[in-house]
Amino acid sequence: MWWAVLLLLGTVLLVHWIEYKRSIQEYTFANPALLDRHDELRTLLGEKTPLAVEIGPLPWRPEVVAKSAWSVTNAATGEQMPAATWNPDIPIGNSSELAAEMGLTTGLGDIAEGRALWWLPQMFDATVNVLHKDAIVGLTWVGAERRWIGCSHGGPLTLWLAHSRYRRFLPEGGPEAANPWTLTVAEAPWIGRVQFVEVTVKPGWCIGLPAHWGFAVKTDNTAWWWSMEQHSVLSWMLCNYSPPDTESWMPTEQETPDELSTGQE
């Protein structure tokens, strides 16, 4: 039984290694002529280079939200309110649930259909949110096979992108901390070695980032934006694996015979 599991895991790792080695990994952007040409999209997704796609209008925009029956949770107070009465200054506490309620992934179906054959068919971690001027989504590294980031209204978004080969030169601050636009030599002594690119994402467009790329997001105006991921079995396991609690495996401390006899007396 175990040998079969190890053989399967080894095969999956080999496929991913071959795919990684034969793919393009430079700062070039691919752009499919038509999104519904799934074979062309599948070929482009197989390359380890960012992919720019015109996705068209999605439901995450003011004129649709104002007439919807969706619900928004105030992240500051926990209060739930109708999306029709919500305003963008109220932080969203249920971005995943809101994306599911509006059926965001329905409008991204062509992306799912163009996936690599060994990727999982569904789309994961779909979220919607509003990014305000002077706010950022700090440096984050892609663990999925593809991380899609799009703008549906306002903006545009500005994405800071870096390949994983430069990760060792950058701080591991997470999305709430590391701001690549303001990094200094004091915070990142090797920042001068990092080659990066900035990309503007207009409403109706999105960028698909390959595994292991780093990104940060900002905007000069209020932007309604969304994000979702595509996974293979391996990337999903790596992103969702949590180390077991080995302390629970340790035997509980037992009383010695001397302690037992003392207690009986």
C-alpha cells in the first residue's frame, strides 16, 4: 500500500519538475487572443510566466451590488448588512462568502476550462474586496499553480511582481507587512539585486501569476478587485498541509508504583 502511495507522489513530483524546467520563467507576459480558446489558454498556463487576460464585466461592481440581495459583514463590528446599503468605506469581513454568493467563479469559467489536465477542475479561495488609495496588499508569494488578480471597477490596480529567484533578497513580511515600494537597504540589504516589474491592471482585466512568484498590490484610486487560485493536487496539499501536533503523540505521564502506594495509604 505504502509503495503505491510513494510511487504516485514521486510521479506527481516528477511531472511538476519536468514542467517547471521546460517552462519560460522570464519577465514576459502572454495574452491569449480569445479566452474561450481553451487549448491555447492551456498551453499558455503551462508556461511559468504571467498571463494577462481581458475577462470582461463581473458582478463585483457598484451598479450590480446596489441592486443585489447579497450580505456584507462589517469586519470592524461583525455586523451583517444588506450589500445594497453597504458602502466601500466599510471593511468587508466575509470576502470569500460574498464572492461565493455572487457566483464570481461563474464568470471565470473559461479560465477553469483552460487549466492544465492534471490541475483540479474547481477554482479556490475566490475573494472580493475594495482597495483604497494609500493602502496596499503587501508582498505575498504564490503557492497555487496560478493566482489570479483582477480589477472589476475603479482603480486601476498596480502590481509589483518578482520572480522566486529573488525571494532570498526580500523580507518575509506577509501581506500585512512588507511593502516593496518603500523597502530600504536597512530592511533589505540586498534589495538592489532584485529585478521586478510593475503592471497596471485596468477594470475588466486580470493577471494570472504562476507558482512561486511574489506580488504586492496598490492603487492610486479606490479599486474593486478580486482574487482566486487554481491548484493541482500537489499544490493544494502543500498550501493546506499543517504539521501534526506531535506533542499529543507523547504518552501521558504515569504515576510510579511508589506514588500509587503512597496514595493508597
